[in-house]
Amino acid sequence: MKVTSYGAAETVTGSCHLVETNGHRFLIDCGMFQGSKNLNRRNYAPFEFDPATIDFLILTHGHIDHCGLLPKLTRYGFSGSIYTNPATADLLSAMLMDSAFIQEKDTEHENRRRERRGFEPREPLYTRDDVPAVLESIRRTEYDSSVEISPELRFILRDAGHIIGSSIVQLFVTEGNATKTVIFSGDLGQWNVPIIEDPSIIPRADYVFIETTYGDRLHKEPEPRKESLFHHIKETYERGGKLLIPSFALERTQELLYTLSELIHEKPDFPNIKIYLDSPLAIKVTEVFHDHPEIYDEDARARKDTPFKFPELVCTPKTEDSMALNKLKEPAIIIAGSGMCTGGRIRHHLKHGIWDPRNTVLFVGYQAEGTLGRHLLDGADEVRMMGDIFRVKAHIERIHAFSAHADRDELLGWIDAFIEKPKRIHLIHGEKRVMESFAELLNQKGYETHIQVAGIAVELN
Ligand SMILES: [Zn+2]
Ligand SMILES: [Zn+2]
């Protein structure tokens, strides 16, 4: 049996692993590279394998760095089944259509620039027309049920507790008269976060491929997030202002809505205020959460109300409804994308509200260097947006949100839960230096490790 990683090897994004055994060739994930220009360029390079020779694919979850190249894969000849959890299946249409739309828009923009410089126009990576073929190939696969591909190959998806529908893949491969268990962790979640279950613990494995995003970091104790959210709502309300929350469409927005609906129930002094969800993608993703109560953890299931649909919540999918929010006189909470203010409707709300000292801009997620969100958090007095300069007079605040990834000790704990030490732990989905430090920790504990290198096949004997 052979495994070759084509992405998420010494890097975090572009997750894609080819498994070959007994004449089967299949992929785990086919994600997009995200981040720097160099990484982005890798999305345009031809696949290093022929997509037409791949029998099937197992998709761990709906983040674009795991599923974002599926339309390209089918465009270049892949015609097998895509096995994934039903909640992920429901997310895919929204996530891939949104990604395709961004590809089309970005290419249009880029081509205008190329034309001015006398360069040939470029094709988009894929378009919305490529998405239906992906959706038609999906085979909905429940957690904990065995899927038999052949007498020598079967697999089970286990809850990875990372985002809705996220899976760990447990492969059972028979070669000769021995059956080996190989585990791909997918992205592993943190323990004790709202809405979803904790990651599944698996007792036995011969080989483990584990993500190492935070293999060198410990998450601080989450601050009383709910209380600080409430504090910012009240303060902004008392000033007669708007609370603008730039938020990521998948998981973070739903965590916010979940917490907001809790606050409305628990706090008699919660202001009489409307909450606008002003992001077409986040609205669609929230529908998927609403439709899949089977993925909720015990606390979420115990709730008597519907945490993602409540009277104070107003969804504004249409552009004209979004624009009407700019004329709103009374205080309001507006949740809009993108999470780092690099695009999307939040920029319009900032344009209409960043100069008003009654307002608050509240960050609930990581802000990468070079983004507008980061500039604001770093205390910029003015910002440039949409060809204009704006004074920053609104209050700029942040809440350290839960991370969707397990930290170093949680990853170690997950590995230590194997009853017998696996033969080898393969490190994927992390920056090189993080992988090296995590590998060293594992070696000290007596584990054999291997850092996956892109394009180099490893034998699992
Ligand atoms: Zn992920
Ligand atoms: Zn990932």
C-alpha cells in the first residue's frame, strides 16, 4: 500500500492524498491551496496524477482547503463517487458555488489587468458550470457505518469534531492475509466547543496521518466569550450605534448565532435589537446547521428552542435588503462577511459606519497580516477602501473565539488514546517548522514519525 500527498504536505492548505492498494487508486480530499500568491499559483498547475485514473474520493469536510479543487478534478476527467458525511454533502453546493463565483470574478478582474498589459486572458480555475458534476457524484455516508469498496478495502467515517459534518477516515486494507488499519485524521476539532461533538477517539491503528496545524501551540483558556459579547452589545446599544461583526460563513457565524440566541433567553436585560445576518453564503450554511440536528452535541440537543432561527434574527440574502441596512437609524447587530474584511458586504457596512463613534466593529476570528481586519485591529487611524479614505472613529474590539483546530496537547491526547502505539505517525497539514517540533515531541514519547513531503510516495507495509 502506498500513500502520496500532493498537498497539505509541509503546508496547511491544498489537502490531497492519493492511496494505492490492490489495484485501487483513490483520493482523500482535493483541496485548494490558500494564502500567498505562490500557493495560489499551485492551484493552476496540472494535477500530478491523471484524474481519470482515480476510482473514488473520500471527502473529510467542507472547508475549501479540503474540497475546493473538486470541480477542477471532475473537469479533468474524474468520474468516480465522492463519499462524504450528509451534512458535508449539503454544505458542498453552497461552498463550491461561492468559490466558483469568486474564481469567475477574480479572473474577470485579473484579465482586465492582463489586457492593459498586453497579456493573453486567463481561464478561471473553474466556473459555476463545473459544480453540478461534483454534486451528482456524492454518496452520502453516515458516521460509524462501514462502506465496503471491495473485499480487500472498506472504510468508516468518524466524527472529527472540527466543523459540521467533518470526518476522520478509518481505512481497513487487506493485502495478502493481513488487514491494516490506516487513519486520516482530517482536521481535528477542539474539545468542548459549542454545537458539535468532540473528536472521536479511535482505539487501534497501524498507521496514522494526523493534521498538525497547531502542533506547536496551546490555546488559551477561552475567555468568558458569551459575557464579553453581551457587554459589547449593551455598550453599543446604549450609544445608539451598530455592532458590526465581520465573520466567516462556516462555523464561526453559527457559533455566534448559537451564543446570541442563548443570551436572548438568559438575559432579561438583552436590548430590544434586531440581528441581521447579511451574507448569502452564511445564510445557506446556517440552513444546513438547522437541518442537521443529528450532528449537535448534548448541550445543543438539549436546547428547547431552535438556536439558528429566532424572531430577532433577520436574514438579508438580497442585495437591496443589504443596502437598506445602510439607512437603518436604530441600533442593530450586523453579521457580514468576509471574516477578515478582504471583500464581501462587511466593507459596505464599514464604509457607512467606520467613521461613526457610536458604532463598534467586533472581530471574532483570526486576522491575517495584510488584511483590512488586521489594520483595524492594529489601531489604524484611517483606512483606504473602495477608492476612498475613512477615519476610524468606531470602537474596534475583539473576542478570542474558539479555534476549530485541536491544539498541541489535544493532538497528543488523541494519539495517546491508541491502546497500542501505531507503527508510524505521518504528519500532514501543518507548516514545516511546526511539524518538526511536533515530530520531536512524538519521538520523545517513543513514536515513530514521518513528515509527508509533497509528491513523494511512502510505502505502508
Ligand atoms: Zn478544516
Ligand atoms: Zn484544513
